[in-house]
Amino acid sequence: MKITAFNVYQVDLPLKEGRYSWADGKYVDVFDCTVVEIETDEGVSGYGEVCPLGPFYLPAYGPGVRTGISELAPHLIGADPSEIGKINLIMDAALLGHPYVKSGIDMACWDLLGKRAGLPVCDLLGGRHGESVALYRAISQQAPEAMAKNIAGYRDEGYTKFQLKVGGDADDDIARIHATRKILDRGEILIADANTGWLMHEAARVADAVAKLDVYIEQPCKSYEESLTIRRRTARPFILDENIDGLQALLRAHGDGAMDAINLKISKVGGLTKARQIRDLCVSLGIAMTIEDSWGGDIITAAIAHLAHSTPERFRFSSTDFNSYVTVQTATGAPKRKNGYMKAGTAPGLGIVPDFDSLGAPTARYSQSN
């Protein structure tokens, strides 16, 4: 099997709730999503997706994905997409950094490998653990009462894990955490996710004010060192997200005792290949994970489901179904939430079929004839 061409699609993903708001007043109304198709000489195509959370969350942005693919594609045409280790070496040699650019290509290669083997990606990533994957629901930043109301609504849909978007004014965030924890029952999980939005003194005030609540603190400050300082000041279970961007960061954080769990985002680390490496190391080290991505639609939701479902259940802190947040369906066959859970598909590869009516015509094509 050889890569013969890349087709690149851009699609806007509007939110069902209209707006997604988090720390420092940041928000997104419509997500800029890129879908990449890899064509092969065997007539089989593989698909991947990248959808940054705007240009101000991580060092990643929508148009950058497409520009980066234009740089990588000529180096990959003629390569065997099923040799995924080699594909990643080629990408890393051709483009330093920019892991989010490589994620969709790597994902499409896993889709092709599964189709070639006649197996779902879940099986190739380690095998299916359990019947389904528990999901969390992200609660966009609003007034305390509105956030509590949103949680109550999502509880009725079967969710028991809630990621509260904080990282704003410390007094407001303290009120948000108290108001939402009050309506939850024992066993239901609340995560106060600041998305790097607090300064250390603000994070310290919040941590002290919620010291007796059953709540997780997630990524309170921008830098690793600042977050580690807050970690050492609180007994609340602690999650790192934005700072865990690769194996070295994970090893450093584990050595420092910097967290109890991590958020493992596929595009943040460069694709399913490197996410699996981090996943397997976390299992060896005893670190629980929320397995997800920055954002996305049906293809990313399928990839998340395959990586999460192939993770031992004890280490799956949570996961998410981004296709339930947006109004546009970009593929059929992707997992659909049921009572707060989803399952990885059983069809070969990622198990999705792109909806080209939604994707439209490619914005770019790269082939041997270009």
C-alpha cells in the first residue's frame, strides 16, 4: 500500500449551545475543523480530523493545520501508510514541532491500517476493555446558577461527570464551584477546570475556599511551575492538561508528584501513535486519564472512542463525545452517546464514512502530479 494523494477539507462546526466559554473571557462560536483524506494505490482511503479550540488555547490554530499539511504531504506521497512508525519519523524530520498538524495524518493512517487488517482501531490499540466508555460534559462558563442549571439538564441525559469551566474572577469561581457541587450526589464527579486562567494567588484562594468540597482542581495556572506550587498547597485531587504535551513532560510531572490524573488530548501530542505511547506509560505508572482531544466532530469522536475503549477501565477517568456538542455531522458511523456513555465501533479502521455533502469540495489536493 502506498500513499498517492492527500485531500484536505475545511468545515465549520457551530455549537448547539451557541457559544463555548472558558478562562480569561475566551470563547468560540464556530470551530474551524480540518479533515484530511489519504488516498492509496489500493483504492482505499483513510480519514483524520484536527479541530483546535480556537487560536488561543494551545499553540495550534485551524489554518495552521492546512498550511502544515501542505508542507508534509510531498514528503509522505509514496510512503506506506500502514508503517505508522515510519510515517511519524518522516513527519518529525520534515516539520519540527507542530504536533497538531501531524495528528490528522497519523489518525488517517490508523484508519487505513485497520481497514487493511480488517480490524477496528480499538483492537489494534490494545483490545476492547469493558462494554462502554463513561463521558464527562463540559459546562461552559456562565453565572453560577446557570451552570448549575446546565448540569441538572445533562444529568437527565445520563452524565455523572462534569468539567466546570472556571479560571475567571476568583470570587465568581468559588461561587460556581459551590453552586454546582451542591446539586450533585455522592459518586458524581465535579472538575473545576481553570484552563491556565488563574494567577497563583487566585488559584490559592480558590483551592482554600473549596478545601472541604468533593472537587478536582484542573490546570489552575499557565506554567507547570505555578501549577505545581498550587498542587503542593491543596489536598484536592489534581489534574494537569495543557502542560502535559509529551512523554518528557509526563515523566517530569510524575517524578515531581505534580498530579493525580492527566488530560490526554490526541492532537496536543501529535496523533494516536504518540497518544498511545503516553497512555501505555500512564498505565504502567498508575496515572488515570481523561482521553479526548481539543475539539472536533464525528471523526475525532471515533478516534477518541477507539483510544479510550482500548484503555484498561481503571485508568479511564473520563472521555468525551464532541460530536454531541456541534450541529454539523461530518461522517456516519461515529459513536453516539447513550445515557452518558459511548462505545468504539466494530467496523474496520475508525468505522466512519465521511459525509461529503457536509465537507464540500477539498480546499487543497496534493498528489504526485502536483
